[in-house]
Amino acid sequence: MQVKENLILTIMGPTGVGKTDLAIDLFAKLPIKIISVDSVQVYKLLNIGSGKPSIEVLKDFPHDLIDLIEPSENYSTARFQKDVIQSIEDSFNSNLTPVLVGGTMMYFHHLINGISNLPIVPVEIREEIEKEFSKKGSNVMHDYLKDVDKKSSLKIHPNDSQRIKRAIEIYRTTGKQFSKWLEDQKAEVSSVINSSNLIQIAIKPEDKKLHKESVAKRFNKMIDEGLVHEVENILNIEGMSSNSQSMKSVGYKQVCQFLENDCNFDDMIEMAINSTRQLAKRQMTWINGWSDLILLEKNNKLPKSVEDLILRNS
């Protein structure tokens, strides 16, 4: 039996439940390295709307995999895999315990369960599907996916536009259902994950109603902090548009719609809050179906047994 000497800790959960606060609390007490698992915080300049820790916080409590790329660039699950494995290995080489913190559940899923080798999608197909989404909307495209790949449609929420697009892209590129690709391709789990002890923590809202209110307050605070101005500045960068991948994320998408006069200010806020709540619901759906989780409620401390294990493994 293989002895697993290294330890990896994950802290996952929906938006606004205190994941970063817990990680910072650990950093102040234990020899850890914080690694962000957030598909929006990888972008430079997307600060307010992504809930990125402030410059002052990052100076005192460094996070890896934040501010990796320009807003005009694309980022993928495959690239995250490469980046996060490198960061984990760097942690081990520095005698630090890697603590992966964030709410991008697909990144966690592929890291822990492996990622299949999928075909490269031609740019013209990706652009064609993007135009269809802009014209028809997520629900209509989800219905289309149901027609061509029912199995995938049952696993993908109608509002999860990114995964719907991916499934349609694979189908249009190869003529083969995305679900069939996943069945035929054996997902490869990194040797770094296989050779490490994995402790998985998830933070859940202590009260659903209070969390819904918290989401609304959080987005209104982002508006007060200058989110609209942040988006305006980003859109003025050469090569940027509201169709850029970075601007499709929750909050940024709705502000872009407001700036392009597709909705008024109040509607923008309402749509962004509703989209954030839907995102949080999808995150909790992932968590509720996850195995081997230590569940904490918001503001709970990490069990001392876990802290002791981190200390022994560092």
C-alpha cells in the first residue's frame, strides 16, 4: 500500500460564505499556501466584480493563480489543471500545505476526478455558437442540446451557458455527443492528486434566506465600490468587447448589458443578483452530490484535528 506523505486541503462553497476568511485565518496560524480556484479571479483588472481580495490583503496573505491573464484572453479547465498542479508541487517543495480555495466547482471536479482529452474546437465553430447564444439565449440553446445530446442536457442546468456551449461545440466539431465522448474517454487524474492525502472542506450557508439577502447586499456593495466604472475601463482596452470570455461571467455580463443600453440600471442590478443566486444554487448542487466532504456552516472554524494534520504534514 502506497504511503501518502503530502496533504492537500480544499475549501469550496457558494459565493459569499467566507471561504477566503477561513483560508486567511489558517494562513495566520499554519504553514500553508493559498491557491485560488476561481475562473474569474484569474483575470487581471477584474477586481470588484470577482470579489478578489484587495491589494492590501494579497500583500499580507498571498494567493496563487490570481491575476494570471489579461481580460482579452481565454482560460480553460485544462489550463487550470496545468497551473494548479504546478502550484501544488511548488507548495510541497517549500514545505507548505496547499490550500485550494474557491467556488469554481468544475475546476475542483476535474482536478480531483480527472479530465478527459477532448478535441480542439475550431474558432469558427466557437464563434458561430457564441452568436447563436447571443441571439437565442441560454434556454433555447439548452433545448437544442436536449435534441442532439439528451444525456448531457440532463446533467447541465439551462442557465449554465458555459457548459451548454462546450457540449454543443464538441457535437458540432465531431458529430459525436459530448456525453459519449466522456463515456469513451478515461479521465486522467494527476499523479500529484493520486499520491497525496486529500481533505475536502465545504462551507454552506447557515440559512438559505439570509444567504439570498447576503448575495443582494454583496452585489450592491460592488456597485457602490465602482463596478460599473471598472467594466467601462476594461471595455476600453484594445481587443476587449462584451463578447470576451471574461465579460461573460456573472455580474460583468449584466453590467455590459447596461452599458450597451440593453437594460436600465435597476434591471441590471436585479438580473445580476438573480444570476448570482442561480450560480450559488448550482454550486450547492455540486456540493450536495460531492463525496468525502467535511461540511461547515458559515463562520465555523476548521476542526482542530484538521489543523493538527496540516501542522504534521508541513
